[in-house]
Amino acid sequence: MPSLEEEIGELLRRKSLTLGMVESATGGLISHLITNISGSSDYFKGGIVAYSNEIKTRVVGVKAATLKEHGAVSYEVAQEMAEGGKKVLGVDICVADTGIAGPGGATETKPLGLFYLGIAHGKGTSSEKHIFQGNRLQNKQTAARAALELLKNYLLGLPA
């Protein structure tokens, strides 16, 4: 049975789409999983680890006003990261994540394990909220898997 990463690769190949990542809290883990597949260079063009707000704005193009108004861990920033990454990396689809892996960083309104996953494609941009319940490493791993599931489900919904 093919792995999730292999299924995604096959879907991207079949649909002739390229992929990029902009990762914050997962620190490159999603890109790592995608590039574990032999031949992934056919569709994966690159990734940016935008861990600091400075890199989110200067490299990826997230608006400083969005960061100030909503905070780095928000629907809005996840969407702007995905949109900016799509443009900067020159890809068809870009997946982005931002979150609080832990053990620190939580606030009254943003709990430990809170992640937003964004996806941008020619059909539009969206993001979704998750709250994971593990330690730092578990939250990063679970968020990376959730991002891959988001991508797979999105690809399955596209016309052949």
C-alpha cells in the first residue's frame, strides 16, 4: 500500500501540478516527508522555513499589518504564507503551516498545540484550524501529517 507521500506524488504527477511549502512551526518536516519519495523533484520545487515574523514578511510576503492584527498563529497568516509561497516559489500549489508546537508560546486565546494549515492554488486559498494534544515533537509530526492529508484531499477534489 502506498504511503500518504507517495499518493500525493502520484496525484501531483497525474494532474501535472507543482508543489511548494512554507513552514513555520513544523520547521521543514513537511518538505522532508515529501522529499523522502524518490522522484519527488518531478513535482516538488522547494520550501521556505519562515520561522520568524521577519522572514514571513520579508521573504514570503505576509503583511506586517496581518501579523499585528491577528498574530503569527492565525487563519489569515496561514493563508498569506500559502499565497506568498505560491508566488515566491513559482508553484501551482503551496501548503503552509503556523502554530504553537510547545511547550511554551501558548496564550489565553491560543492554546498549546494550536496550528493553522493553509493551502493556495489557482482555485483560491483556504486554511483550517487544528489543536493537537502532544508534546512538541508529536505536535510537529501530527501537524505535518494533517498538512499532507489536507493536500491529498484537496488534490482528490480537483478535476482529473
